[in-house]
Amino acid sequence: MSFLKEFKAFALKGNVMDMAVGVIIGGAFGKIVSSLVNDILMPPIGALIGNTDFSQLRINISKIRDATAHAAHTVADTFSGGGEAAAAAAPAVEPIYWNYGAFIQQCVDFTILAFCVFLMVKLMNKLMRKKEEAQAPAPAMSKEELLLTEIRDLLKEQQKK
């Protein structure tokens, strides 16, 4: 039973709940930034560089697989004496692509997300500083200021009489 109590104490701590809220809001914020990048920023950038969609940039590297497969078949045919009929009967295989454009897109997403988070943290720090300044007590008066204040008050009293 102590395990459950320990888990409950852990799960209901303020820091854990704050972190959970942060993760949830961070996920939603990430979706907003992804939409900003994909739907707002990338279309004009793509138009400027010739309608390029970074996520569609890729290189077909199937030739490497095909070359190694061909070399392996050649070696196997040499030793087994197999004909070209076995090579012709090989099933068609899917092409392999190196999707470097998707990586570029993710880097752009990350940069924009990091910049947005930076601006948000900067704004929060500015607001926190203003709040602290507003809550800061007035600095204590020095002995000289206290003495001058008393003298001023005494002079006002004498002028009233």
C-alpha cells in the first residue's frame, strides 16, 4: 500500500502537474508552428526558389542496391552456372529513396519553433521582471532622508502656527 501512496504523492506534486501541462501545451504549440511553417512560410519560399517543396526532395539510391544485387547474381551465376532466366524471374522491388528534403523541412521547422519559444520565453521574462519591479517594496529611507523629512514636517507645523 505504501507504493500507491508514494505514487500518488509523486503524481500530485505541483511540479509534475506543471510539467504535464507544459508537455501538452508544447505539443499543441508544435502543431501550430508546423502549420505556420508548412502552410504559411514554405509556399512563398517554394515559389521564390521555383515551386520546390522541400519535403519532396529526394535521391533515388536504388541503383546502389541494384548494382550490388547484380554483382551478387553475377558471382552466383559464375559459380553455379545459372542462366539469365533466374535473373529475369526475380521479383520487382520498390525503389529506395534518400529523403534529404524531409530533413531540410524538419530543420526549418525546428529553427522556427526554437525562435518562437525564444520569443515566448523572452516575453515571459520581461513580464516577470515588470511584476517583480511592481511588487518590490520602496527602498528604505536613509538616515539623512528621515532627518530631512522630520525637519520638513516641523517647518510645516511652525508655518501653520
